Amino acid sequence: MSNTDEEIGLELWSKENQTIMVAAAFITLLIMCTGIIGNSLTIIALLNSPRIRNLASAFIISLGAADLLFCVAVLPFSASRFLNFNWAQNPILCSMVPFFQYGNVGVSLLFISMITINRFIMIVHTSLYSRIYRPIWIASMIAFCLILAFGMQVPTLLGIWGEFKHDPKLGTCSITVDKWGRSSKTALFITGFIIPCIVIVCCYTGIFWVIRKSENRMHKHQISTRSYSTVTNIQAIKRKRNEWKITKMVLAIFLSFVICYLPITIIKTTDPNVHYPVLHLVAYITLYASACFNPIIYVIMNKQYRKAYRSVLNFGCCKTATKRVPVLRSISKRLHNHGRVQEDGCKTIVSQVSIALEPLNNNRNIKILV
């Protein structure tokens, strides 16, 4: 194979393999639709569910918003380039699409880092948690991630540290060297990928060490005292297990992010001249898939998230209202039916609960709806 044949690049290869490119465009659009639905559902569920909505969930909402932006601002153009739409010749689009793409990569990993640090402080330095995670500080952390990730793209956008330009070998707009031969890719890779990954690995190392140490200490204490678990110990164990489940979910998000971004990093490093276009194509598809994985992980690994999603999807179909009634008399008027009852088209089960009414000095059974 001659050098000319080897250096055809992804753009020329795509013209010779239209069927594969159409399939790649279809997969990209499928990822885009899944990501838009999943991330929108995540944001709505977190905002509407008090059980999973807290100050720390602001980072997950921000991560979902970043993935949603990626689906809306990047993936439509990525799918169209697989179909040979010539938008890359437009200087504005050729600058803004990679600006959002590279910025989104950085901000997503920074948000994952912030979530991991949150879990680390929650488990390892519990006493500091309430002092650090206040609304003003969380807003500052989110603003810092956005400014750092997208602010580092501004010099490239202005053409003073590399530039956004159409790369015929890749068949898309990317960061290329400027007229002085400089590029911001290395600095972006170190700041937006390597450093956050090191922080995340260090945090999880500390979390694993503390959890293992705590379990060993509790086990030795129970053996030495020969005592059964008290209610307090059981509650503490359940709380730690719940925190550990959330921590594992965040770890799964991080691992999925690395798995999705590792192929494009490896192939661009080992094959800069695009001798193997099909590998670049697969790496791009894997990269795009990262935008729709997080909601899937939430559903698989967290029961509370599943309930929150279900409540959003069932909204308006079956409303079960929980109301506080200050006077016992108002309860008895509504809870007088026996058997099974139907309210607003939704079936409810009637359970019998024995309630002691001290003012009446007698016990009576009151049937309530649950």
C-alpha cells in the first residue's frame, strides 16, 4: 500500500463506504434521542423528588444538563457529517461545534470529580460535610467547573492558542495548530482529563480504605463484646450501606466515562494520520454514547432513582395524594368504607390498623387507605 493510499483519512474513506456511514449516522441519532430523553427525565426527576433532591444532587443535575447540551449542540452535527453534509465549511459552525464538544468533555469529568469529592467528604470527613456543602459553595463549585472547562477553549476560539479548523483527515472540525505551530490539545488533555482522573482515583482509594477499616473495627468490637447489634448500630449500618450504594453508582459513572473516552484518546495518539479510519469511526461512536449512559446507570443501580423516574412517567395517570389532616374527625369521615375502594381511577388497598384512642378510653379499629 502506498503512502497516498494509507493517508486517505476518514473523510475520503467515508465517501467510499456510504453504507457504513449511514449506519453510523443512525446510531448517533439513536444515541442523541436516548440522551435527550434520559437526561431530561433525570433533571425533572431530581427536581420533583424530595427523597433524592438535596444540595449534592445539584452536581448530578449539572452533569445531566451538560450531557443534554452535548446531545443538542454536538450530536446533530456529528450525525450530519457522517452523511456528508458540508457544514464544516461554515467558519462559525466549525468553531462552535468543537467548542461545545471539547468543553463538554472537560465539564462532564469535572462534575464527576465534584460528585466523587462529595462522596469522599461524606464518608471520610463527615464532620466537615455540613460546613463545606452549603448552597453558596456548591454554586461556586459548579461555576468553577463551567468557567474552567469552557474558559480554556476561549484562546483556541480566538485563534491565539491553536484554532478550531476543519481537519480533512478526521472529516470534521477539531483543534489544529495555529500559524505559530501551537495547539491547546495537550494542555486540555492534562487539565480536563488526567488531573480529574487522578483526583477521582485518590478519592476512591481513600473511600475504600476507610470503609474497610470501619468494617473491620465494627466486626472486632462485636466479637470482643459478644453483643448483638443494637438498633443504633443497625441504623448506622443501613446508612453506610446506602451511602456505599450511591458511591458505587458514582464509580460506575466514572468508569463508563473513561471507557467511552479511552478509545478516542488511544486511537488519536497512536494513529494521528488516520491510517485506520474504521477505528476512528468506532471511537467516535463510543465517545457519543457517553451522553446517554448515566441515566441508564441511575436506573440500574439506585432504587430511589427508579421510583423518581416512575413517578415522573406516571404523573397524571395515577395521583396518590398524601395530606396532613389536623383533626381526627376529618379522617373518620373519609375512612369509613370497607373492602376495596377506587379514587380518581386508581385502585387502593384498604388495610386495617388498630389505633388506641386514649381520650375515649376504648380501642376501636379504623380502616385507612394506603
